[in-house]
Amino acid sequence: MPEYGRPVADVEIAANVSADELRFDARPKVHVWFTGAGARESWQGTTRRNIGSPVEPGRTYFRVFAATRLSSRLLGTLPATSAGSETGPDASG
């Protein structure tokens, strides 16, 4: 069954990080965007433990964990040239 009621993704990137100690000198500027051609449904989710939201510059956080997942599901079909048409050096017939 799809997680969180979302359909299964065609492309997904996940990352987890943990640290005994973490300190920010400034608030991070984080941006997530999905580029490319074609219609798609995309989403991003982040989980944090022991890290403020937003973080406080100058504060040290201890025993932290963060996980993020970027997912995208392609909608519709791709043009024939992108979907693996037989026009290449190996398509000699």
C-alpha cells in the first residue's frame, strides 16, 4: 500500500543523517524544486528529532536526527523518442 496515501513514486531520493552534536551559525536557506519535462506529481517530506524548527543560530543541538524524502510520480506518457524508440547505434535490425 502506498505510504501516506500517496501513489508509488517513479523516482525517489531519500537521505538520513544523525549527529551527536550540531550547531548552526546562521539559519539555513533550504529550497527544494523538481525540474524536468512532462507532467508529474511531486512531494517532499522531512522528519527531525532534537532540532528546532526553525533552528536557532548559535544554539547547539544534541543527539539529532533528520530524514528527508523527495518523490515524484510521472503522469501521462513520454514522447516516443524519450521512451526508448529503436533509433540508435544498436537498432540495426
